[in-house]
Amino acid sequence: MITKRGWLWVLALMGLLSACGLSTADLSSSPSATSTAEPITLTVSAAADLNDVFPEIGKLWEQETGHRVTFNLGSTGQLAQQIERGAPVDLFAAANKKFIEDLDKKGLIHSGTKELYGVGRLTLWQREGGTHEIKDIQDLMKPDIKRVAIANPDHAPYGVAARQALQSAGIWDAIQPKLILAENIKQTQQYAQTGNVDVAIAALSISAQKPGKWVLVPEKLHKPLEQMLAVPKSAPHPEEAKQFAAFINGGKGRPLMRKYGFVLPSEEPVS
């Protein structure tokens, strides 16, 4: 409740504004009177294939806005489960749009924020100095290739795509004894980098940035890795999350996504 003395102060202020030809609206909109929003920290859960590119985009966004962003990178399926359990995630960037669509059906995201941000590609990758001659997916059946890493298809979209590619090539059953399953696509590549496997079926967004040899897996061998983002309803900072999503798909984010090998929505596939 405003006291009598308080009301007198308000009335005096209004009189002063009137004498100066100003209104309370003028005061609230003037630069000197506008309070600066406190910096916030966004939490972004993102697919592991974004391990290199999203931190770069995040740094640019931080420089422009003064806010901060932290990334929780991992398997899309596991990240989706965290959101289902109520994790306070501001933005979810999935490696397959199906996970976003499934969360939408459960009423766990803001439907209007769903947006494609890229299409991923698979590679056959081996570390620098690797001696295996890999030209196509059939070469994985060579006797000198003992171990092949893929992301776990039970919860990783790149693992699902790798399984589809091996099935389309007609070698899924035969290659089972060679397969090593990783938790996510980043770990898949790490297995090859450390020499624990001979070849990894990896993500172009990671392969193109690491020293090594790689060839693209033909996109016709698997369903498109259409990657989508959205703001969960559990987001502590939904408005800033929308701004960051727009930044990813805007003039600063798109060139970096392209640099890391993503096919952008409406663009031609990488060859």
C-alpha cells in the first residue's frame, strides 16, 4: 500500500513531468530510464555431432548479447529422456526431427518453436596414418578390418542411420562380429582416433575437422538425418532460447553450420 507521503511524491513527480512536457511513458522509454536486463545462462541440450560447431556459434551469440550458454552434448535419445523427466533445458537440438516431434506429441515443447537447422551426413572415417583402403561401405567387409564403430542405434540417430546404411548395402548381418557400439557419434569417432577400432561410421560435422581419412556414405543408403531444434516447456529462459535458435539459423550461424559439413534446409546435399 502506498502511504500518504508516497502519493505526494508520485503526484509531485507527475507534476514535474507535465511541466517538462513529458509523460510517464516518455520516461519509461528513455534510454537513461531503461534498466539493462541481467545476463542469463542458457542451457542447450544438443546432439553430439554438434560438439564442434555449436560452441563456436555460442561464443558469437555471447559476444552479441552478453548472455552465456552452456551445452549438454550427448546422444539425442538420452537427451530427450532427460527432457521427459523435466530437465530445465532451454533449447533442444536433436540429430533427428522424430525426437522433437515425439516430445511435441507429449506436450513437452512449444510447438511453434520447431525448426529444422541442418541435415547430417555419415562418413567412413579412419585416423591419420590408417593403412586401410576404404572407398565405399562394402570395404568394411575386408578381412584386414577387424573392428568398426557405430553409435548405438538404440538411442543415437547416427547409429540408426549407420544401421540402415549397412542394411541397404546388404552387410548388416555379416558385419555384426566387427561392430563396436558407442554411446554417441562423438565417442564413435574417438574410438577410431585412439586406434580401438579400424574404421568409424561417423558424422561429417566431426570428421571434416579432424586429421584423418574419410569418404561420404551415399545418402541414398539411409533415411535423411533431418536435424531439428525446439524450446521445451521446461525452459527457464524461453525468450532467450528463441533468440539463440534464430541466431543458429541466421546470418551468423548458417555459415558455421555449412563450414562443419551440414546441409542447410533448402540447400543441395554435400557430394
